[in-house]
Amino acid sequence: MRENENVILSFAIMAVLIVFVGVLQSWGVALSILNLCLISAVMSIGVNIQWGYAGLINFGVMGFTALGGLAAVLVSVNPVREAWSVGGIEILVSIGLVLLLVFTIKVISKKIEQSKKRNILIGIIIGLFIILIRTISGPAIEAIESVNPATQGFLGGLGLPIIFSWIVGGLFAALVAFVIGKVALGLRSDYLAIATLLISGIIVSIVKHEDWLSRGVKNVIGMKRPAPYEIDLQQAEWFINLVTFLNSSKLNLINDVIKKEKFLNQLVMDASTIFVKLCFAGLFSTVVIILLILTQKALYSPWGRMMRAIRDNEEAAKAMGKNVVKQHLNIFIIGSSIIGMAGAMLVTYDGLFTPVSYQPLRYTFLIWIMVIIGGTGNNYGSVLGAFIVWFLWIEAAPISLFLINILTSNFDHSNEFKKHLINSVPYFRFIIMGIGLLFIMRYRPKGLLPEKIKIQKI
């Protein structure tokens, strides 16, 4: 009961802070913070499943997030028919050859015992396939990227509703996590962390430079979204009538018809932005709630108890007959798929795909800070950490500027020290995040909402 009180109180405080932002700044900013907090919460749940449940260090969050963003492009963007006509078949053939190469290597590995000859054979086959794939795909890629490069220059996607990309993003991330897990999960924890970080860098590098696939650094803009567009709402009669009804008391105070019309137009524009963000908030909240329900049930299920037993003592779990490597692979795939889904959600909300924005600080280490501050092994703690960290990340600059203006109110505007502090405001977020993390680690080393182990009654 005490734990539930702490959870309710913590989220109530966060809700009050977001409301304060809406009152003091704007409701558009407040809802933007809320939506990004919800997306970050999905990412932190994925990391918490891997680290909190099984003790796996995954520093490749950035790569799985990028895969989710790529899924949004491949699912929702309309296909570029001219690009498909000049090189689409060759690309499909090249993909087929890659799959054939993987299958061939797997068959050879099973049929021929480990030896120097087998390694040489596999090396020769890989070299021949690379030459063949490059010969087929090279001219096709050049032809595709030359098709109206200013606005297209890639194959496009399937033209489906973008919400399907949330599932596809999870599947992409799960597939890559399976491959990574097969290769890297046998490594020691520190080597696993380095391996996942480097592999995520490779993934992001591919997304940045393969223009035929994702337009690379040229970005993909104007993507579809599951919420209505503001311009459509501003022209919808039902929405205008709704805004008029909600603001009738303010409108009745204005006698001038022209001024009233201008004021109503401004209200409609502001309300359309808020309405769209509320729609996103509803969708993202639904995902977070579903994930919380499922992860909580999994945490206290026999499977969850087994994973915690493996996390706490692998040798004892092996002695009990548990397949530790298999379970690590399973949970690595599950956590990564959730991160991939969050990546697709983020691109859906932004409406654009920008590969250069995928940086380790934002999409790996900041997510880890959320999990650590919230409470490792506690799903509610991960969500709370996402809200706290992202709220501070966005509001650190306004809060710092407000405090600087108060503390230096007696200083002249030309004072060099005051000017230096004001110019340094963007960097105060790093100071605040660092100090906050130090305080949490010192006074709440297990996080704000520590892991709670329920003792089963016999």
C-alpha cells in the first residue's frame, strides 16, 4: 500500500508541474513535454526490461530508436514509382542475395565441423557474394538517388497508415536484436555494453548514408500522422463551433465584428494545436498504460521471478536447469522491440525523419539516466524517471534564466558576468542533470521508486 502511495504522489507532482508549465508558459509547450515524456517512458520501459529484469547492459538504444524511425518511413511514405522502375528490381535481387548468403553460411556451419578450411570457405563465399551484390546494386542505387534528388531520390515506402509502423518498428528492432544477441550476448557485461554501442553507431551510419533507403541526411518531411492536421481543423465547421462555444464569454465582450473575427481565428488556431497534441497524448498514454499492465504482470509471473533469479545469480540459475543464454536473448529481443516501437512513435509525433539527430547522449545515455533515477527494476519508476528527466531537460533553460534574472537583478544589463550567465543558459541543463543524478545516487541509490519484491505466500 505504501508503494502505491509513493507512485500516486510522484505522478501527481509531475502532473502539477506540467499544469504549471501550461499556465505560466503555454498549453502547447506543456502538452509537447507530456508527449515527449510518454515516448521517453516507452524507451525507458524497454531498457528497464533488459537491465532491471535481467541485468543486460544495452548501450545501443540509439540504434534501435533509429530502426523504429526508419520503419515509419518505410511504412507510411508513398512509393516513388519512378525510382522503383529504374532500380527497384535490382535492390530486391540484392536483398535476396543477402538472405541467401546468410542461409548458405548457416548451412555450411551446420554441415561442416569447425576448422580452418571451413573458415576459408565461408570467407571466399562472403567475398564472392559481396562482389555480386555490389555489381547488381551499385548502378541501381545511383539511378534511384538521381531521381529528383531534391525531394525524392529514394524508393519510398508502402503508403500505409503510419500507426502500423509502431508494430513494424518493434519487429525491425527485434530482428536486429536477435542477430546482435546471437553474436554479443556471450560477452562479459562491459564488453556487451561496448558492442551494443558500436553496433548502434553502425545502424545509424547506414541510415544516414544510404539515401536510396531513407534519403539519408536530406531527411524525410511531411510524413503521415494518426491525428488530424491543424489546417483541416481550422477549416472544419464543427471545430470552429466548438471553440466558439467554449469561448463564448470572451467573445461576447467584444463588440467590434472585425476584432471578434480576428480573435476567434486566433483562438481556433491555438485550439487546433492543442487538440492535435491531445490526440497524440491519448495515443501515447494508451501505449504506456498497456505496456505497464503487461510488464507488471510479467514481472511478478514465474517468468519474471526466473529472470530476476538469473540476474542475481547466473550460476545458481544454471544449476537449477535454466537456459540462461536463451532467456537473455529473449529478454534482449523484447526490450529492443519496445525501444524500436518508441522510435516509430517519436517520428510519428515529429512528422519528419532526421537521421543526423540520432545521438548517443539523447537516445542512449539520457534514457539510462531515466531508468537509474526512477528505479531499476521498477516499471513505474522507469516511467517516473522519464517524466522527471525529460521535464528537467526541457525546462532547465527557462528555470535557469528565471533564477539568473532574480539573482542578478541588481546588476547592470551591460555587466559581463550577467551576460556570461545568460549566454550560458543552454548548458545549465547538463549541470542540473548532473547534480540531480549525483543527489539521487547519494541519497536514493536504488532510485526514487526502488524495486519491490513480492514474497509469495505458501
